[in-house]
Amino acid sequence: MNPMLDIRCERPWLVLRLAAPHRMVSWSLNRPGLVEATAIAWRQVATDELTPELDPAGWFANELATAGLEGAVGLITARDIATHVHRAAEVEGARADCVVTAGLNNGERIGHRHAAAPALAGTVNIVCRSAVPLTEAALLEAASLVAQARTVAIMEAGYRRPGGRHAVTGTGTDCIVMAAPVAAPMTGAPQAYAGMHTAIGEAIGACVHEATRLAVAQWIAARG
């Protein structure tokens, strides 16, 4: 296990706590964009919780506050959080960790939409942590690798929604959180690049691909 990454699963929450502040980029419901945080939290939801008249942002903010997670970057999923998959990869001393929950109920093919989403949406939520500090530009570059690795893993599974002509490439509610330590004397200057030619880029791609592959396969198998 990574001593910098503490993973706790206690329904309805899956919480990742980091030992130091991290810079994160995401489009999470409660803390989108570039933020600093020490925790990421998934909230598992049931069908009767997400009613049509619900204000999702207000409801989620209240849920986080009640759980003492106001500062966390939050994610919402209908997937059983106990099915989360954690994988890590290290290349030339550069380590990356990835935690994924995956469901494809509302899977879509990029560039095409189904007429309606299911009542209880499935989604792919991914948190990836670089062990090395990254500049904001490199953090965004790393997030693009997470998206690429996720899409490759989903396409390799070949899943089609009932009645769908094409294999899905993701879902309409996927979310990615890419995190890296805030630069400090003990961590060194942030790296300016995190593309596929870099060691950290290779580690990010490897752990995200493997974790997503396993999480998606697990979901497909559970459907029988």
C-alpha cells in the first residue's frame, strides 16, 4: 500500500485521504476546476435519493458537510463502492495510484447520444494520484492521459448498451480527478511535463488502464 494514500470504504462513502495537500483538477460537482485538497470522497446513491425535483449540488454539499467532508473533492455514483479497484504503477521511480468505480448503464459512444438516460445512471469515476509534483499544465496533461487510458480500457471491453449499435467509449456522467502533491522542499520542483514520453505519464497510463479494465470487467460480469 501507498503510505500517502489511505482508502476507507464505509457505506455510503468511499474516502481517499492524502497525507499532504495536493493540487487537483476535475469537474466534480462540489469543487470543480483547479483546487487544493487532502481528500476525495465518493457518495454511493440509491434510486430514491436522486428525485427529479432534487437540487443535486445543494443535496451533495449537505451530505459532505454532514459527513465532515466539506473540503473533499466529491464524486457521486450508483455503483457499489465496495467494488472499487485500486492499482498502482511505478516507472523509473515515478509512481502513480489509481482508484476506479465503474458502471456503464448510461454508456455512450463519443459523438452519439442515446435518446434517454436510464433512471439510475452508471458512471466511471476515476481518481489518479501522481507521487511527484506537477505544474498546472502538467496536471492537465496528466488528466488527458487518464481520459485516454480509461477510454482504451472501456473500448477493449466492447460493451454495448441494449439496442445500441456501437461499443460505448464512456458514460454521460464520468468524472476524473487528477491529483499531485503541492511542491515543497521535500518533494522538489514540480515537473513541467507529464505526457506519454515521460516516466510519470507511463505510470499514470498503466495504472489507470489496468484499474479501469478490471472495474469494467467486474461490472459486466455482475450483469450476468
